[in-house]
Amino acid sequence: MKTFYSEAHRKHDPPFEVFDGGLRVPYLENPDRMDRILNALSKTDWAEVIEPTDFGLDPIYAVHDKDYIDFLASCWTEWLDTDARDKSTLLPSTFALRRHPQKPTSLLGRAGYFMMDLSACIVEGTYHAALASANCALSAAQAVANGERSAFALCRPPGHHAGKDYAAGYCFINNASVAANWLSAGKVALLDIDYHCGNGTQDIFYERNDVLTISIHADPNFEYPHFAGFADEMGAGAGLGFHKNFPLEKGTDNARYLSAVEEALSLIRKFAPKYLVVSAGMDIYAEDPLGTIKVTTDGIREIGRRISALGLPTVIVMEGGYNNDALGRNIIGILGEFK
Ligand code: SP5
Ligand code: ZN
């Protein structure tokens, strides 16, 4: 299986993130995650790791607002020009609610406007890494458009929390959405199995009927991102009926999770897309430090088997997953069903 991967992610290595209560913790979405996956892939006889192609900015502007991408491009240099005492990561402390915000011009104003939380930390290498990550997703989409049955985008940073005009939850550019939009000359289904709701993907496609978006995740009534992912959010305008959320309770086991997967797959069959994009977060794993869902490695393999049985040309995009010891084995579990 073609796996698109760039070393550019290594320079996106924020020193910390901030949890609820103001607790500074080491950045969970760290470069070691990729090493664990690369190591596991290198032990298979079917994974071929390839550098992504550069698709330029147009496919990114097609899903994100230009002023947001411009902010990502210039904010680090601007941050170094400020008189902040600790410049180790750009992290604002004031955030814009999307009620009647005035578009700010200052750096910290824009940071608070274009960022949703305290885990989308920006450092010098972030923008370059985010572009390379999006190019991995686009390259995997191109491989599938050219006839591959499946391809893997080994993306870091991940993407599914990034909306049209904001970074959130370790995500800056919505890789899976960029790929799905690039493929959307025909109908595309995007299935998000990350533990967290794919709020950014939901935001991007909410009013579109050519991309069916489905997210299976921990109920936002108790889990991040708190403000999206509820069952009654089903799309709007032309997109009404083309978004589906499956909020799940704490402790969800393999059987319950797989029943949500089956419901999602029957919606996809009915939609009859040309391509499938999977936002593959491995934080559904029972031993994940951020998760509360109890899917095992066997469960992850079974999820892969059932998605693969759709028989659709499929782009698998890396999202979250923070139990680094289990990450390689879990990714091999799902990818192995497509090889
Ligand atoms: C891509 C992805 O999986 N992003 C997840 C971002 C989650 N950030 C919010 C973290 C909330 C931390 N709550 C602490 C619970 C520790 N047991
Ligand atoms: Zn997640």
C-alpha cells in the first residue's frame, strides 16, 4: 500500500499544551507517534513509504479561508517580533466567540480569532509541517484517483478539528477534507473514526450534498470538542441530510462501536459515492491516554475489515491516537485489511 509521509513534521514539536485548569503538559501529539508507525510499517511486506507531491495552495484555499491560511503562514515571524516573555509557542489567551466578532488585525487578536483552544500550539515549523501533511493526503487521494484500491496518508499534524477558519485540537489544515474536496468531482463519503468529533470536517462540508460526512465519536456532552458532534446536527441548506454524528458513551466496547460502524456503512452504501476518505484516529483504542472508549486492537482490525468490505477506492488519513506503544500495531491492524 502506498503510504505518503514527509519528514517535515519533525519541526512541529511544541514544548507543551494546556489542559483544563491551566495544566501545562508535554505535547501529546508528538513526533514519536510517526516513528512508531513507520517502524511498524517497515516490518510489513506491503507498505511502500513515498514522499508527497507538492500540490500548491489552491486545494487548501478550496476548503479554508485565505486569511486563516495567511495567518498560519506569517504568525510565527510576527510572534517573534512581539515583546512576549515566553515565545516558545504561540498560544493566545483570549478567544473570539463566533457571535459578532470584529475581524482583528493584531497578531494576538488574529491568533484568538483563528484558534479554538490551547492544544493547537504553533511553533516555527508548524506551517511547513501542516502544508506537507496536507500534501500527503492529496498525494494519497491522487494515488486512489489513479486506480489504487487504497492509499495511506501518514499525516502529522492531524487535521479533522481544523475548520474553515480555525485551528483546534492539534490540527491546522484539515487534511482529510482537503483530500475529499479534491476528489469531489464525483460523490465522496468521509467517515471519521477518531475518538473525538471531527468538528472541522463537519464545519467544512455542512452545507454540501456532494460530500457525505459521518463522524463516530465520544459524546460532546462530556468530551472535547464540546460544541459540535451532537446527533441532531444533520447538515444545513443543500447539505441537510448529508452529515451524520454518532455520539457514543464512555466505555463503549467493540460490539457497540461496531454497531455504529454498521449504521454508518449502510448510509455510505445508500449514498453510493465514488470514493471513500477515512479519518483514522486510533484514540478509540482502550488504552489511549485521551480516550474513554474501549475498542481493542482486534476491534480496530474488525473496523478495517468492515470498511474495506464496502469495496470503495479508499484514502486512509491519519488523525489522532496517543498511546504510542500501541500505535504501530493498531494502524497495521486497520491498514492490513485494505492491502
Ligand atoms: C486529533 C485529535 O485527536 N485531537 C484531540 C485534541 C484533544 N484536545 C483536548 C484535550 C482535553 C484533555 N482532557 C484531559 C483528559 C486526560 N485524561
Ligand atoms: Zn482524537
